[in-house]
Amino acid sequence: MLATCMSAALQGIEAEPVHVEVNAGEVGDPKLFLVGLPDAAVKESGDRVFAALNNSGFRAPRTRTTINLAPGHLRKEGPIYDLPIALGILVATGQLKAAHFDDWLIAGELSLSGATRPVRGALAMARLARRLGKRGLLLPAISCEEAALVDGVEVCQVNSLDQAMRFLGGEITLTPLAAAATRLRTKPAPVDGGVDFSEIKGQQALRRAVEVAVAGSHNLLMIGPPGSGKSMVAKRIPTVMPAPTLDEQLEILSIHSAAGRTITGEMMWGTRPFRGPHHTISDVGLLGGGTIPGPGEISLAHHGVLFLDELPEFKRSALEVLRQPLEDGEVSISRSAGKVTLPCAFMLVSAMNPCPCGYLGDAKHECRCTPTQIQRYRSRISGPLLDRIDIHIDAPALSLSELRSEKAGESSAAVRNRTETARARQQARFAGTKVAANARMTHAQIRRHCVIDASLGDLLQQAMEQLSLSARAYDRILKVARTIADLAGVEEIEAPHLLEAIQYRSLDRTLFY
């Protein structure tokens, strides 16, 4: 007897339909054949499913059984097909009579006892079920909470194979988790994470640069000796960022769901991601990839912060792969299994020492580096990559009096209020476009929204010639000046705004060339 049900396969952060076809009762040796381009984890499903069937009180097939995962050209990976395969076997062997078996998209890993375990990509599966016009989804408990964020489909929690069988057979009813979406959407955003900007001692210029960077989603490079607070500042940047919109949050959750992180685990609703990979990370780990391409660190930082500490210590090849994603906000990955395009509109925050020992220019410590060592250290960051970092700011060592000061700095909430106001101006300015912040302005938008008069144009030209800046740096100065004007609450870019923006590019020549 033939039974068919619907499941899904992840392709990047999107889900594609997979038909699970089970044919039992064939003449031949009592053996299970699994076809449809499965990976090793899918091939092992047969052993898990047979044990789960027996331990749940059902009868495993004793005839030749063929399971096809269609379409055959789409590679299948992971244990998500355990539950649909087991239910398909029950229907094919006559142990389950389900009148509306094909109304549901089903996914779930099974333990040997028959209990269900969570799967990756539940949010993408829910969107797929809605697109296909399915009634809803049958998923393990943890996966249900993120799937329930998608309107228009019922999401039912099944904790075991036996429970799923009895529900499809009409013996019990399950209440869809529609209310879960409302609870999560109304839950206040945990923006502080236990840290606050007020904990930062001194560093007024650095604090101002961070505020400008966040207000326009500009990339930031901090340069200073060890112990000047660069990492401390970076980890507090998410606390001054505006809370993500609902659309942004769903995009964030889609990526993290595809990577196996859930809203009940590491990924919390209402937060912007903060990723801080170690400098030994590979190109694939940073960019994304794998046999079936999946998200890397830059995609996991989508709508959030990617922090690269000790920037020159990263492999040159890993840094160079950032150039296109920084411009486009997305990355395309091609592998033999297919090509996927992943979103990666992140804010790059990086930090480095001025030299290998870290004390070049420090008044209290003597630098032990030779000019050759300093030049080699700085040359690890290419000019084209540096051009894509909008703001370069010095982070000098703190004095003893600053460290001992009991005076608290401005809180994250106060800074966040200003950045939210600036972002609101930008959202109104770019309404109806894909651009959400000044840093993402196109060339045409720069010409429209970053108009400066002749005197300011001469000032900028003089700065460009003295610092030997590139055309890309010219546009980025205008973008930063536009953000500074937004923070000031004015429509026209004025001389103080432009001068401050130019100041954030002055390190180009003094440190790297």
C-alpha cells in the first residue's frame, strides 16, 4: 500500500516541499530502502523509526518497504523526516486510517522511545505550509513556538509518535498554538542583557562615535591599546540599538532557526544578534557554506552586530570575503548541491591595537615594535576593506582618575532614545524603499539626501585631497554627515556635521598608509 505525506527540506533559510512516499507490502526480502538523495543522517532514519515503532506499540513492516523523498534532485539532510516516515509506514501498513493526512506538513526527529525532538527551520516550514495552502504543521514542542509566529497556518505540538498517530486518526484533538505568536510579539524586548552603557568610564569621543554609528547603522573601527575598553564598548552596542521591527525580527529568527538556534534557547525574541567570532575562524565559517549551503557568522549577525576583535589577526582571505556582503547586504553561496542567497545586513564593529604590542603612541608604555613590524601588522587590513568602514575612532588608554571615578556615564536608555529618533527620521525618508538606514543609501539616494552647498563642497574636496581618500570614502563621509544631522534633528547638512564626519576618516592616512 502506498502512503504520501508532506515534509520540507531547508535550502539556506528557505524551505522547499518534500513528498515522503512510503510503499509497504512489496514482494521481496523484508528490508527498508530509502531513496531520494538522502545524507547519512537521513539514511539512519530507518533504524530510529523501526525502534520507535516497536517501542510505541506499533508493528514495523516485515516486507520489502521503499521510502522515496521527492523530488529526487533535492538533497535531504538531517533527522527531520523521522516522524513523517513513521506515520507514512503506519498508513501504508493499515495501522493508521487518516482521512486528512495530506492536510499537514510534518517534521520531527524521533528518539528510540518514540518521543519527538526539535528540528531546524520551523519558521521557514511554517511559511512554506502557508504558501502551499496546507492546514497546518505537526512539529515537536520547541519547534512549534517559532513556527506559530507565522499567521495563517495552524501549528500543533506533538510530543510523541503515538500522540501524532492518535491525532491524525481522530482519537484526540490538539489545540493549535496560535496564541503563542501573540504572547511573543507582546513580550517586552530584553535589550539590556545585564550590561549598560553607563558602565563605560570616560571615552567620550568613542561613545559619541558609537552613537553616530548606531544611529545610521555605520561600520565602526576602534583603535587603541590593550585595556582601553574596546571590547567592553562593543558588547554594549546592542543595548543602544533600536529594537527590531516585527519584519526584522522574523528575518532574524528565520536565519537562526535554519542554523538550529531557537527563541526558547540562545535566540531571544526582541533582541538584535551580537556575533563575536574568534580570529581563527575560516572563510566558510564567516561567510557560510557547507555541503548544503547554510548561514555563516555574517548572516547570523543580520540586523545586528558582527564584532571582529583584533581585526588584523583574522586571516586575510576571511577579511576579504566581507567586502561584497558589506556593500550588498546579502551573500550568494554556490555549491554542488545548489546556490543560495542569504541576507547579511549587519553592522560591522571591529577593534585593533595600533601596533603588534599595542602601545604605539602610549605615553606610559614604550612601544617595542620595529617600523617593519608595525607596517606588516597594519597592512593585514586592505585599503578596499578599510574604505567600507565608515567610522574610525581612537580609543586611548584611560587615566587612573577616570578608572577611579564613581560618576556613571550616560545610560543605554538615554542613548537609545536618540538613536531611535534618528532612525525614525531615516525610515520616513526612505519609506517605500528597501533602505532602512543611512549606511545603506544608494548612490542616487546620496545625491538626493546628502546635498551640500559650494563652500562645504570645497571643504570636503580639500579634505579628500589632503587625506588621499577614495571615491567610496567620499560617499561614506556624506552618509555619516547625514546621520549626524539626523541626530541633531535638522534637514540640511551643516559645517559641524561635515567636519565631524571627516574627522572619522582621518585615521585612513595616519595609520594605514
